[in-house]
Amino acid sequence: MACVRPDGTLTENAKVVLRLLDLPLAPEEIAPRVNRPLFQVRSILRELQIQGLVLEADQGLFSISILGQAKLR
């Protein structure tokens, strides 16, 4: 499930997840909010992290990075 298209734009799934991450959240908290299975949320977060759009804290919480904030503008 690609979250970032070849032209650099974000898919709707990616945008929805990024918008939730103004406060750090665990994947288990995100999944019910976006109505997606946990494995899909983990996949989305992994891809967004590789792209530098989210950061993972020590305790498995994810938050949006400055680059992620810029992508939403």
C-alpha cells in the first residue's frame, strides 16, 4: 500500500494518519480512528517513517515530523 505517490504527493490514507499525529500515538490507537486494520496502519507508519514524514519515540509512539507537516500544507 503506497502512501507516497511517485510524484511525491500523499495518498488520502497517508494524509489521514499524518493529521492524527499532532500528538504522539501508538498504532493501536490510530487503527480504530482511521477505521483500518492494525497491520495496514503499521505498514502506513513504516512507509511514512522511511520517507521522513513521521518520527517514532522510544515507547512505540509516532508523531508527525516537520517534513510531514510541510507535506500537509
